[in-house]
Amino acid sequence: MSTFRPFRAVRPTAELADKVAALPYDVYSGEEAREYVKDKPYSFLHVDKAEIDLPRSTYKYDDAVYERAASKLRHMKADGVFLQDDTPGFYIMEQTWRGRTQTGLVGCASIDDYLNSVIKKHENTLAAKEVDRIKHVSACNANTGPIFLTYRENEDITAIIKGLKEAEAPVYDFTTEDDVHTRCWVVCDPEVTEKLSTLFEDVESLYIADGHHRCASAVRVGENKRKENPDYTGDEEFNFFLAVAFPSSDLEIMDYNRVAKIPEGKSNTELFADIGIDFYMEEMDGPFHPERPWHIGMYFDRKWYRLIARNGTFDKRDPVDSLDVSVLQNNLISPVLEITDPRTDSRIDFVGGIRGLRELERRANSDMDIAFAMHPTSIEQLMAIADAGALMPPKSTWFEPKLLSGLFIHELD
């Protein structure tokens, strides 16, 4: 049973929504974000990545960064950029990109559902990143970036959302610079919001698709506020966090590819011999993107190859071991390239599938030596691993389009 409830969103006016909306803070490096917002005074990056408005010498986790974020948010509210709805509601967020549409419901999920594993994760978090968002949420006293959740489709929820979209005009309707057509609706009829909340009680589990660090941080802030308010009832806003829940049937995971260094001194002959232990290898006429599991595209020395994992090199029944990224890591990257910890080793990097195969070629021909094009993880695999209480290898999933920040803010008081 999942808890998903309406809230009184702080959100931008219709005239400014497209100017406020921004990709998540962790999509940009500091310099990229500084450059991006030069002529964008309303961009939510001024709140979500506030170091961009401080001297470059400022440490990105300095207290001044979080004070700046809170101050910027207060000023944007005071200036009328943001207004708060009078009535608790849900909000529909529709994103269309490259011919595919995903429609999610914006609301508040329960920190207890996270603590009790009703909300399931599929990857670990890093302490430093958690602390950053804990400080940010605490300073702003608000969830400013939504958590990307998914669930196995409930036909009744889908039907209600479809009917609402058809019956009402969207409050926001714009296309972003990366060509994502975004439309949003307000759902504030108490009968409808109550019905949706009740239907979510029939949803057995919610799954974190993207935003593990934001989610863990939001939960920690809620726990801290419980300690500060020992007489809490459980209904206070700090017991909940901002999320967008999408039916899994709407989502598509893109490949998350790898580029790496060859161990110093290893010849091409040795490299191919070592790869051949666990993979069949075939040279291709041009760029190769695998269309089936356990097939991997490899680019090396300006040539493309197809690798096919040999039988017996992994356990097809194991939801983690049978992931393509696991097969590559366990049978090639670790034993052949000698990269055992891809989280920390500088000899490997990860390239989102949105960048295409040409980016893999460029990296392999410049700062790296070899590239691997992966078959994408499926949403069914993600949920199966989360259901098993297991964790994916790092950088297993890449979701597009990304959720926009700044369209809906959840205040904790």
C-alpha cells in the first residue's frame, strides 16, 4: 500500500513557467551552469545550484551556497515569480520527446514508505551528495527538486488522469531548449484528489527511477524535523516529499555506455585474446548499437566490434548478474581492463545514450582508449532488482526526458 497525497504547491506564474523550469542541478557542471544562466535571471538553477551566483573560489558545499539558495527562493516568491495554491492538489506533468509521451502525477510521497521499503531503491547513495541536498532542503525548508518515481500501471489511475487532460486546458504548455514539450494541469477538486489518493493505496510499491540522492536527503530532513518536533502527528508536511509518479508502461530507459583506458603495456593481441575468453567477437562494418541483451558494441582502434557473451559466463536467473552492465563489468572491465571499482577509478567514465555513438568514438580517440555501447536496462529489470532488495551496478540506467525542477515546490511547514 502506497501513500501519495496532494499538497499546496508553490509554483511559477503561467507567464514565467518556461523561464523558471530547469533541468536538475546535477546535470550541469558548475561552469556549464554559470554559462547557461547568463541571460536567464528566472532560471531555477539560481536556487538549485546557487554556487553559480557566488565567486568561483567558493566551495560548492559552503554554508554560503545554501544561504544563497534560500535567499533567492524567498526573493522570487516576494517578487511574484512564484505563487502558492490555496487548495491542496495533485498536478499532472506530461512530457513529449522524440515521439514518445510520459505522463506523471505530481504529489507527495511518504518518508515512512521509504523507510519501510514500500518505496524501493535500486542503487546506493554517496554520503557527500546526501549531505549537500540535506543542507539545501533544510535551508530552503522545501523540496525543490522532484523525485522520479514509477509504479506498475493502475488502469483506474490512468483513466482518471487521461480524462482530466482531455477535460481541462493545461496551466503550463511550453517546449524546452532540448525539445521536450511539457504540459501541466492542476487537479484541485477534493473528490478527485481523494479518489486518486485512495487508488494509490492499491499500488503495492513505488520505485525510484531517478533521484536516489534527492530522495534519501528528503527523508533525512523529515527525520530531523521529527526529532525537532517530538509531538508530531505524522500529518505535517515534513513527513512527505515531492515526487512525480509515472506508470512504468510510459517509461523507457536509454543505454548508459562506457569509455575506458587499456592497461599500460597490454598489446592488441593480448587484449583480444583476453576478451575472447568470455565473449565471441566480430568486426562490424560501422557503428554498432546492440538491439538485444548480452550483445555489446565495442569501439577500439577506430573499428567497431560486436561482442556476444558466451554461455555460462553469467547467471541468467540472477536479476543483477544478468544485466548487460554486469556482464560487461564482471567479464571484461574488471578482469581484462583491471578496473574493479568503477565508482572511483579514473580510468573509466560513463556516457549517457543521448549523446550517441559518435561521442563514444570521440572519447575513445581522445582521452580514453576503448568504448562500449550497451543494450539498455529495461524498466522490468529495474523493478525486479528493487523487488529482490538488490542493487544495480553504478550507472545502469539513463532516463530521458529528465524531470524539470522549479515547476512545483513542496514547502515543509
